[in-house]
Amino acid sequence: MTNTPQTEAVVHSSLGLPALCNAILEMDTCSILELGPIRSSNIEFWARFSPSIFVADLRSSLPLPVSHSEEGEFIEPDWGRILNLPEGSRYNVILAWDLLNYMEISAVSSLIRYMRVYCRPEALLFALIYDQKQMPEKITVYRVVDESHLAYEYSGTEMRPCLRHQPRTLSGAMSNFSPFQSYRLKNGMVEYVYAYEGKKRRILP
């Protein structure tokens, strides 16, 4: 992605998305946790895998207020209220899109720790991380065009400094998740497929 603001959807090739789709085809059942907003075209795309889908829409709760105790310790957000995940639910796939870019690393770590109980063994988490100086002020909405392309929908033209979470820092925050596959795209983003519980087999695009 360039630093030039966009106001219309722009379609980009994806390498992480086909890898994720191939992995889903090997799953006996598929339960998807969508952390982005509802998009009917996305629901229709994922329907081919006969999944159950829960939309938490974390995007509407960002940016999170970052709070600390008098001793300077990070205060955990109330993820139960924010995400409102059904009790006892378990997911094979978590779609985080670019949301982690808009969270301080302490909040990322807190979120991942909270979601562990909702992950099925060897669950996969898909995330897009900015690796540039600036990113859109408002969170991008991603629309699946097909198994190899994503449309980036921008709701404004303002830019903001990018937190630029680095691979080692992210790995430290992703409790019980391993950076299983990563793909650096020409648009300046890195697509990650994280695997819960240190999944070993190779996911091929």
C-alpha cells in the first residue's frame, strides 16, 4: 500500500487468503470468528465451506482506551463485554484483518490471551500488518473478491502514524500462537497466518 490516501475500494492480490482457504478445506468442521464488520459478500464467500460464523465486530470498539493502574500496570479491557462471544463457542478460524495495527501491543497480547479459550486445537488466525510509516486513520474494511483477491474499502482520506508491530514483538504477544506462514505483499503489508498450539504441518498457498 502506498501512503496516498484512497476513498474507493482498491483490489489487491492476497497470498495469505488462498493459504487459509486450503487449510479450511482440510478441516472436518469450520467455525469462523469474524472480528471485522458484517459484509454480505464475505458471508457468501465463506458459505462455500459450510461454516458457522460469529461476527464480533471489534472494529466498532476501536480505538480502545489504554488504562493503567496507579502502579503503572496495564488494565485488561473487558473483552467479554466488547466481543460478547457465545459461552462455550469454539472457532477454527479467526479473521483479524488489520485490527491489530490499531491496538497497542499490550492490548494485542491481552486480546489473544482472552481468545485462547475460544480456539479449537490448531485454530488459524489471519491478520494483515502494516509495515510502513503511515496507515489510514480509519480502519479498513476488507471484502473478499475471490480466493486470491481482497478489496480494501477506505472510509476516509486521513492518515496516522503506524505502530509498525515487528515480527518478534508480535510473536511475543501472540500467546500459544505461532507465525505459521507470512507473506510480504507489494502494497506494503504483511499477511500472517498464525497457528494455535504450534501447528506443524505446512500450509501451501
